[in-house]
Amino acid sequence: EKGGFPHFMLKEIFEQPAALQNTVSPRVKDGHIDLAIPLTESQLAGFKQIHIVACGTAMHAGIVGKYLIEKLARTPVNVDVASEFRYRDPILDKDDLVVIISQSGETADTLAAMRLAKQRGAHTLAVVNVVGSSIAREADSVLYTWAGPEIAVASTKAYTVQLSIMYLLAFKLAACKGTIDAAQEADYVAQLCAIPQLLEKVLETSSRYEELAKQYMHAEDMFFIGRGLDYALSQEGSLKLKEISYIHSEAYAAGELKHGTISLITDDMPVIALGTQQRLLEKMVSNIKEVKARGANVLFICYEGYEGADEFADNVIYLPLSSDIFAPLASIIPLQLFAYYISSLKGCDVDKPRNLAKSVTVE
Ligand code: F6R
């Protein structure tokens, strides 16, 4: 049942290109996006504010969604964890879109947050993997992620397909609002459709992560740093490591380090630094040099062709070239494999980490 893989998690990491393809291709026709939801183009263009509400990894997909939607469609997006949103008396009205993201479709806090949004008259759009689940049944609109069953408790392929829906939604909202034109929509769609091949290339290098894991598996703490979309990915990379390897880690916006956390960077502290955002690369590199100067052991993730990375990083992972906005789909794989091999080499129960449940149906 594990298809020759030692764990479901590794199998599911390798299923990501196919899951992405299955989620994206039914919604793309001749360079245009058809979401097949009961909302007209003018309704999609008319939302004044968007809230994305979810828990854990699904919430991390929402953070990427915020960057994409705000950048392309210029609509303000608020991302919140469901357990905070539901008790905060959020400002919601009829012109708002509330996007609910959930792999299982049964997470108690997420379901309650969606019910609250419905009560307040907002349109609820659920991004769900399990067909017929509670969230899918109650939402006004549903976009299924076609990842297939996810068995490992740590979410991998469900996250990637949630991201792919965030891309489709951002492109669609932008096209409806006219902040991108039809040619740009077609171009973005073509780039998204080419991602599965790019992911196959990243997966071909998977054996390297076992070596890297050996170097870092004895650490007690780690930091993940990045800017922009890389910061969003740092948060997911840090969660993956914590939940399955039991190594404490923190994700930090790289520019925020010097406001406190840099005091924790001492000799040999592993810092996983993401540098896929070209616009922010120079600033990122100076943050890396700052931690390096304090003794950090830096694992740097950047595009191939970036020269000079090994002058300031102890290890470098080169990703096949992608454009800044699509980078999260590629850079998540190194973070997943890094966490996976550390957990597996430490002898942890990779697929069933202690104290965690696949579906959290109590708050
Ligand atoms: C982390 C993980 C959890 C879930 C969270 C939400 O790997 O799996 O953080 O993402 O419990 O679950 P769903 O998406 O089922 O609502």
C-alpha cells in the first residue's frame, strides 16, 4: 500500500506532481480558468475584502494565497487561524469572501469559523480534499483539491494542491477585476501547468537530503528564515520539522531577526534560509551574512545559476529556475524532504508523530 516507499509521507511527497496536475488541469481551458463555482465574474470582481481561515498547514497555504491575491488582484486579504478568527468577533460583511481551507473538511475550529462567516452573510468558499466532508457540504462554493487520500499525519501533497488552488483563485480574481489581462492570465496558467515537470526535477535530487539530514539531525533548535513568499514557506518548513522530528524550530521573517531573535544565534545553530525571491535576494543575503557572522550553520535554498552562494552558506540547495511567484511550489519539496529524512534517521514514527491526529474534530 505504500507503493514501495518506507513511509506514506515519502510516497505522498512523490505524489505531488500528479496531485497538482489533477487539481489544476480540470479547471483550465484554452488559457482561461473555469472554477465551476456558483459565482459570476462580476461577483468575483466585487468582493471588497477576503478572509482566509484555516488551521496549521492549511493556514500556511492561506498565507501564500494572501501574497498572490493581494499582488495580482489588489484585493485586501486577511489570513487567520480558525481558533482565533471564530472568537474574535471579526469584521465581516456581505461583500466579503471567506475562503476556508481544510484537507479533511472536518476540523472543528475551521468548521465553526465557516458557520460564523455564513451567519454574517459572507460568501463561503471551501478548499477541501475530502469529498462530501462537513465543510464541503456546508460551504456556499467548493473547490476540491484532488490530492487523493493523505495518510501521513504531516500534510505534504494536500498543502501543494491547496497552493495550486490559491494560484488559480488569484489569477481568476485578477482576471475578473481586470488587474491582469487575458494574455497575462494565459501566461500564468501556462506557467502553472508546467510546474509538475519542475517538481519531478526537484524530486530527482531526493537522495541528497539524507546526507543533509545526517548533518543537521542532532540539532536541538533550528531557524527558518525568508522574506515575502519565502517567509510563508519558512513557516511551513518549520512546522514540518517540528511535528515529525521533534526538533524545536522557529520561522522568522528575515528582516525581523535583529529585533530580538538574533540573540539566539550562536555557534553551529542551523539556519535554513530561503532565497527564491529575486527582488529581495540582496537583503536576504545580508541577513544570512549576519547570522553567519554569529556562528550559524547555514543551509541556503536558491535558484540554480545563483553564483557565490557557497561563499556564505555551508550547504546550498539549488532549485531549477522558476519565477518568483511560482517558487513556493518548488521550494516546499526540499523542506519536506529535509524534515522527512531527519525524522526517519532519528527513528521517529514519521507517519504518526506523537500526540497528533490526522483530523482534529475537537477544539
Ligand atoms: C500539519 C497538519 C495540520 C493540519 C491542520 C488542519 O502537517 O497536517 O497542521 O494542516 O490540522 O487540518 P485540515 O486541513 O484537515 O483542516
